[in-house]
Amino acid sequence: MSQKQEIKEALERGEALTRLDCLNRFGCIEGGARITELRQSGMDIQTEMVQHKNLLGEKKRFARWSLNGDQASTKLAYRKSSTGFGWSV
């Protein structure tokens, strides 16, 4: 399965993805490019800018992509857990 197809299916399941998610889960270095391709194919993908502190305590912003409206089957949230940050329903 192509990286683009894997990202598409994850978004359709209601998952929200970042560049790091794309790299870690799908081996996709250019997650933003795959998102652009999916948008050009007609998917209604929204970008949310998320702010998070890095290991040095500095605030950093990054994009998180998800499907708009009824295209996604569930909604996930980015939450802090005992093991760090991650996505949960």
C-alpha cells in the first residue's frame, strides 16, 4: 500500500496526523506533500496549528491534519498521558 493510501485510510478512520505521525507510522518523510495530494484529489482536510513545549521547555507549533465534517468516522484528541503525548478517542 502506498504512503498516500495509508494516510488517506487513517484520516478516514477519524485519526488526526502530524508530520511526525506520518514518519513514524508510514515511513513518510513528506507528510505535507501527501496531504496536498489528497486535498487535490478532493478530500476536505483541515489543518490545525497545535502548540506544544519541547524537551527544552520552548513552545513550538506544528500542523495537525484531520478530515472535516462527516468524512471522518470518529474524532481523536491529542492528550498527555503518563508516557507522554498521544492520540486518543
